[in-house]
Amino acid sequence: MSGPGRKKTQRIRGEVEASSSAPRLKKGLMTDSRKAVVLLSGGMDSCVCTAIARERHGASNVALLHAGYGQRTQERERRAFEGIADFYGVRERLVVQLDHFRAIGGSALTDKNISVPENELGAPGLHGSAIPVTYVPFRNAHFLSVAVSWAEAIGAGAIYIGAVAEDSSGYPDCRPEYYRVFQELIRVGTRPETEIEIVTPVITLKKSEIIRRGIELGAPLQLTWSCYQNEDAACGACDSCLLRLRAFQEAGVPDPVPYRRAVSA
């Protein structure tokens, strides 16, 4: 590759590495000997995070964590997790069930009395809030707490999470400052000798750039699932589907997952 295409790939790679405090690496070479726990939902962003962690830490140093939380597509996301874990041959896996989110409610993903918006990307949430109704209140803190507990127990030194601040639904627990504060909580709340780093390698990237990075790493994007409300074929109308479709369109590659109807972002 030469010219503009090569420069664009280099820029994408640079943004990925700059967005994390993890060590810089040469493509294809393990440069971090720590064990890494990766929060793998089964979605596109966490799949690419898994690929990045595997490249940085080596296949034998990756442990995968999946959390079900009573979401509408819980079974489909679990299948995506298992498929991706099998693809990478990761044996060290932990699956947890956080059913209290369904009891808490307040999100269209966990409360069936709240409809998942269709074709309304960026629409206001409950009570006119700027945050969409698909936001699950403070969810990522619960995920991270489980990840920290497991990381400390198995001696892992890094936790990867596929949070995306730009080009996303605007969830408050996906902002860089959220993870900076949580990093301090880990320092204060674990054993003095424990050193666990939160790594957010895609947090500053556009979704299309995440797709390109995943393709570059050979990530199995065809195994991922993003739809908020269907488990057989993606609806193509919820926020997550619309963001995904737009990203693949911008990346100039076809989305490999099935949709119920022909749609475009």
C-alpha cells in the first residue's frame, strides 16, 4: 500500500495507540507480558479490543469476561462471545450474570415497558434527557468492578474495555474522564501490591476506524452482534444498528451480519 491509503492506515494505527496508555507496539509482536482481562460483550468494539489485546499481550495472556445483565439480546450476545472466544482459542473465560439491572430498570435494554427507539438516532431519552433511553444507568462501573475483582484474583495487570466516546450514542460512562477516575478507584481499593491498568484502545476512534483496525488485525467481525432488540437478524433500525451500518458504509466494506430488511444508515 502507498500514498493516501498507507497514510490513512498509519493515522488510524497511531490514534489507536495514542488512545491508550498501554505500551506502543510493533505490529504482530507481543510487547506486554502482563495478563490482560478483556470485557467482551460480543459486539464489534469489544471484538476489536480483543484482537488488540491479543496482539499486545499474546494469545496465552488474554482472559475473556462476559457479563449478561438481562438485556433483550442477552442470549445472542452470549453466543457472539463464545464464538469470538472460540475463534481466538481463549480458554480462560468468565461469564457472570448481573440480573439486578432488570430489577432496577430505567433502560430500554432491560425494561420491556420502555420501547427501543427505531430510526431515531440521537433522539432524547427519558424526561427529555440528552442521554438516550438505551443507556443502562452506570452499567460500565458494574462491569469494571467484576473485571477488577477477577483481574486481582488471577494476577492480571490490564483490563481492556471497548468504550467509544466519539461517534456513539453519547453514553456518559463511555467518556475518557470516567476511566481516569475509575483508575484511581482501582489504586485505592485494591491490595497495595496490585497494579491493574484500564486500557481503552478505541475510545477516541470513529466506528469506521474501529472496523478498519479490526480488518487489519483479522478480527472476526462476522461473529459480532450489535442489535439492541433482535436475536435472529438485526433490526437495522435501533441506534446500535444505525451506528454500525453507518460505520461499515464509511469504511467502504459490507456488514457481514444479517438484517431483517434492506436498510442504509
